[in-house]
Amino acid sequence: MAQPVDSGAEAVAAAVETPASHLHPKVSWDLEDHPLPKGREEVWRFTPVRKLTRLLSGEPTDHGFEVIAALPAQVSLGTISEARARVLSVEPPADRSAAIACHNTRQASVLDIPAGLELDEPVELTFRGTGVDERIYEHLIVNVGRAARVKLVFRYEGSTASAGKIDVRVGEGAQLDFVTLSDWAPDALRAAQHSVRVGRDAHVRTVQASLGGAVTRLIERATFEGSGGQLEQFGLYFVDGARHVEHRLFIDHNEPHTRSEVDYRGAVQGEGSHSVWVGDVLIRKQAEGINTYEANKNLLLTPGARADSIPNLEIETGNIEGAGHSSTTGRFDDEQLFYLRSRGIPEDEARRLVVQGFFVDIIRRIQVPDVEERLMAAVDRELDVIAPEIGDPR
């Protein structure tokens, strides 16, 4: 059985009290505090709740992901009781999907990266679903020890209906690159919460890529455990075929002299396709000297596609280095298209190049060549499907 190596885990397990508001509702282990949504609630109003009802109201099952992992000798993957997992988690569930995942999980998994470990090659795990009729509930804790340096790649694929909670605890002075590549089958349903705690002087970079699937809803939350922590969050998503992809981010600057940067980009095409990005940064009174910026960019490829983008800043102190946000949603850049066509590139190919360039800035930040190549190949596959339909959304 894996046991996280950091001392004082119980002392830091309790989540920092968060002000109650529609932007960040109450976190709780009690399933009754997360009633089945009706779709009219502020935090659910964009989500096609009916498509998730079977998952959000399901009973425990014996189904689980097929997990493929070739781990270095120093890295362990084991199981603990759900009661123990609650102690070691970053925070309680923030919505129904994470709450029911934990409620229906008899045991949780722990991926333990010991203190001081430095790995040049990425640690990769593949989670594969075997059928959309199977409901999967998971709770996974990732423990990155003090001063460790590691790249972690999670790949989700196949067909399934799954709800999950992933807690990532990053120790003091550690460096973590955490890439999640969700390359689902077209009928897959996924609702999950990812919570990250950034240790003192630690540097965490996450990349979230959402491809495939019928409905994807991800809550991504982050807090700091001491000053000097740095967090970078990057994401990309393709939405087509009347699919729904939703990313809801919350960064809690609860410690002074911390840094965060967010850059998410999405391409949406096809009647009924819908992307949602909600970003919220809370700067607490004690978080002096922090710097934060969040950005979301959406590219509408065809008529009938919809992108909702809602950035938020909550600032409780004026003694900060900087805080800002931006959001853009629009069609192709006419100047880019004109430049490419003026050099003899056909319009269809020019549009394809614009979409590729739109995502390159995100993909190149992964800095894991094999993963970058696979992700670019996945983007190309999406473009192969949508290229005949790409047009002027006007």
C-alpha cells in the first residue's frame, strides 16, 4: 500500500475556508451538500445536465479504468481506504460529480513521487474506458515530495461514463509538469474535479487537453501552501459534432508572493457544439505581492457554434504586483488568411494552418517531445474531420 512520504499531511489536508458565493460554492464530503443539479443553478446552467443524470445519480459499481502504467522503480502506485484518502486530499469535493465519485469509491489510488526524486523522462499513465454503459467512479491522489522534479502525463481514452476526483499535492520546492490528455471516444461522458496545492517555492505547470467525448465537464482548482509558489495552467479543446466541453477554473491566492498564469484556447465548429470556460481568481487580503493573469481565446469555425467565456477577478487587497484577465471569441483572422492566400496557399489549407497556429503556443509549452507530437497528431485528426466544414461563421 502506498503511503505519501511528506510529514504533516493531515495538518495541511483541511481546505482553506472559501467565501461562499456562486463562483465557488461550498466544498464538502457530504453528498447531501451536493444535490442532483437541475440545470438552473449558476454553476450548472451551461451544462447539459440531462446527459449526465445517470452518472450523477448512479450507485457504486465494480467497473474501473483499465490502467496502463510503466513506472520507474522509485514511483509507486497503490491503494488506500477512502477514509484515509479524505485526510490526504487537497480539499473536499466542490460539486456533485466529485462528491459522488468519492461517495461511490470503496478505495482510492495514490501515486507517490518521493522527496528529492529527479526524473528526466515523463511518468505516463493511461486510463482506458471499455464501454459507455459502464459507470466508473475514481478518486486519485498524486503526492509529489519535497524538492522532487518530475513530468507526469495522464492519458484518458476509450468509451465510458466516468466521474472522478484528482488531488495533486506538491511539496516545498518541487517542480511538476502535469499533462492531462483526454482523447475520448465520441460517446464518452466525463465529469471530474482536479485540485492542486502548490507548496512553498514550488513550480507547477498543468496542461489540460480535451478532445473527443460527448460531454466533458472539468473543475480545476488550485491553492498555495506558502509563499513563492508558481502556477501555470494551459489548456486546449476542440468541440464539434454537437459536443459540450466545459472547463471551470478557480485559483485561490491565499499566500503572499505567489504567481499564476492561465491560457486556455478552444476551437468550436458545428451546429449545437458548445464550449464553456469560466475562470475565477481570488486574491485574499493576506496575499500581498502576488501576480496573476488569465486568458481564454476561442475560435468559431462554423455557423451554429457557441463559446461562452467568463473570466472573474476577486481582489481583497490593493498591495499586489498585478492582476488581469482577457477573453476573446471570434472567427478566423482575416489578415492571416489574406497573408497566406497571397502566397499561393489555397483557402482551405490556409484555414487549417491558422487553426494549427492557434494551438501551437499551448502545445510547445508541454516540453515533452513525444507528448507534443501525439497531441499535434490528435489536433490534425480533428482538422481532418472538420476541414470540409470550416467556413466563415458570418
